[in-house]
Amino acid sequence: MRILLAGLAGGIVMFLWSFVAHDLTGLGMVGVGTLPNESATVATLASSIGDKKGLFLFPLDMNANASAATAPGGLLVYNPHSPLAMTPANLVIEFLTEIVESILAAWLLAQTALAAYAMRVGFVTLVGVVGALVTNIPYWNWYAFPLDYTLANSLIEVVAFLVAGLAMAALVRPKTA
């Protein structure tokens, strides 16, 4: 029961931190820009892609010859019928994701014998570091995500697990022998 309570507490503070990071500090938009001549670009995309929703990588052949190395490339998330917008469904999915992440981190924490509160907080924070590394660094490396975007989003994730760890470490204590 403590693991579930710790997961709920951790998920709530993670969600609150995400709000602060994205809406009050602007960290969530670091490295994200607007399309130049957006109307014309969107019209071209609509006429070229049509109704096909998806994730597009161009050029698709990542092993292209050296002459193609100077050609543009990118990663495009495209939805022909719905611009990116925050909806109640998005918020619910985000909240539930953070609850699940926190329950898993609390379960991992419960498997340790870390007695000191700071060590338990550090353990949960380290879980966040692993998560930030396995998601953000490969996107930067393989898909050329901007470095400032990568660093800002890694920071957001690590701080989310830090604040979750502060809550969880108070509720999940080491097992007694």
C-alpha cells in the first residue's frame, strides 16, 4: 500500500513540476521553433502527404552516400486533421503516465536497503537520469534533435524524478530484517 501511495504522491508532484517547467519557465519549448513561412509550408505538406498521419524521416536511407550528406534531412510528425494542442485527454494521459512511472520507481525503491532519506531521494533521481539518457540522447544522436532541446528536456525529466523522490522517500522506507 505504501508503494501505491508513494507512486500517487510522486506522480502528483511530477505532474505539478511538468506544469511549472512547461508553462511557467518555458523549458519545454527550448530548442523548438516555428516554421518559416508556416502557411505555405503547411499547405505544401498537406498537398504532398494528404491524409496520411505519421512520423516521417527524410531521407529514409540513413546510409546515403557522401553526396547526399549536404542535402536537408529531418523528422516530421504530421497530423493532417489535428494541430498539436493541449486537450484534457492529453493531460489525463500525461498524469497517468507519471503515476505509473512513480509507482515503478517506488517499487524499485522498496527493493533497496537505503536507510538515509537523501540516499532514497538520490536513488529515485537516478532512475530519472536513466530515463532521460535512454530517451533524449538517442533522439539527439540519431535524429539530430537540437542540443538545447535535448538538455532542457533531460533536465525536466531529472527534476521530475527528483521532486517525486522527495515525496516517495518519505513514504517508502527500507525493509526491516
